[in-house]
Amino acid sequence: MAGTPRDVEDFFAGDPVGLETFRRVDAALAAQHDDVVVRVSRSQVAFRRRRGFAALWVPGRYLRRAAAPVVLSVATRERIDSDRFKEVAHPGPWMHHLEVTDPAQVDDEVLGWLHAAADEAGGTG
């Protein structure tokens, strides 16, 4: 991908799973947190309040054999114990990586994790 994408649609061009996953996450977060900011960069679409707490990225841009079209990464203070995560790392906050092959995988459990992470990230005020 040349340059930085202009917007979310540009970032997920040709990736309907990624775009629909973004829409589900964005709508759910907006319903409870009116101060979530979406930032699009070359490598990810990030969700922030006072700090970043979640991001969507496309593993096929970085890995030869990506198992999923999009990954949802969620940053929390505490480790979330779930077999649904492909990987959990602890570089600072706990970073939980969920491979998404179908936007329906962003279900109530995942949305609960996202809302908790957004609460931890604090408001802008």
C-alpha cells in the first residue's frame, strides 16, 4: 500500500470483512462512548480515548500465510483469559489479538472487552 490511507474505506479497500468488522466495532463503541477517536495510519485503524485501546489491522500485509483477513487488537491493564485470542502479549498493557474471519465474531463477549478497554483508556475531559 503506497502512502497513508485517507480514511477507513481506503484502508480496507477490497477487504469487506475488515470494513464490516470496523463498522461493528465503531458503532458499538460510539453507542457508549461519544469521545472515541478513530485514527487511520498506514498500518492500522486505531481507537482512542485518552490513550489507544484497540486497533484493527490486516495481517496479510505483513505475513505470508495470514489466517484471517483482519485482526482486532485490544489493550487492557489485566490479561483477558480466553481461548479466542490468537496471541496475548504483555509489552506494557496486555495486548490481546483476535483473528476475525467473519464480522459476526465481534459478538457481545468481544464488545464487552472493547467497552472495558475503552473505560480504562479514560475520557478526553
